[in-house]
Amino acid sequence: MNAKIAMTGAWAIAVLTLSASVFAQTAGAPNGASAAAPADSTQTATATKVNDRQLEKDVHHALGKTKHLTSIGIRVHADAGVVTLTGTVPNRAALDRAASAAKGVPGVTEVRNNLTIQHD
């Protein structure tokens, strides 16, 4: 009889230990998500940075191909599809051409045109 009680106690301890382990792995995750969620968010952040850099290159390329626009003084920054243009251009027409060229690039969701007109 004592052996049966000891065996039942051992099983109870094993079940409690296993339950505590599973709870600890999912306790910090919303809606019971696995503990792998932080790694997924890191991968997502890395992918976003890679996509942003490619988008910056694509916008630079589009600006360089735009007729009647010198893109040397234009800097491009992308953040999750939002492109910010900074720098100087010679006139209002160039400012408008730059914004239009950036908006036409696939993946651009918004253009923040912070370009200024160069005054001689």
C-alpha cells in the first residue's frame, strides 16, 4: 500500500512539474503564443530594415531616372514603406518631380517631402 501511495505521489509531482514548465514557457506570451514570439519579432524587424534599404535604393534609382531632376542633393529615408525626402532642389518643379517619382515606386505607402528650394 505504501508503495502505491508513493507511486501516485511521484506521478502527481511529475504532472505538476510538467504543467509548471509549460506554463512558464507561455506565461509572457499573449493569447498563449509560444515563447518563440520574440525571435519572430526580431526576424520581422530585420526583414523590415532590409526592405527599407531596398526601398531607399529603388527611390534613389527612380529619382535618378526622372527627367529634369538632379537627385544629387536629395537624401532618401524609408521606414516601413514611408519615404522621407530631405535635401535641396533648385526650384518648385524639381520638388514636385521628386515627390511624384518617389510615390511611383512600388512599396512606397507615403511620401514625406521635406525638400527645400535652394536660394542663390
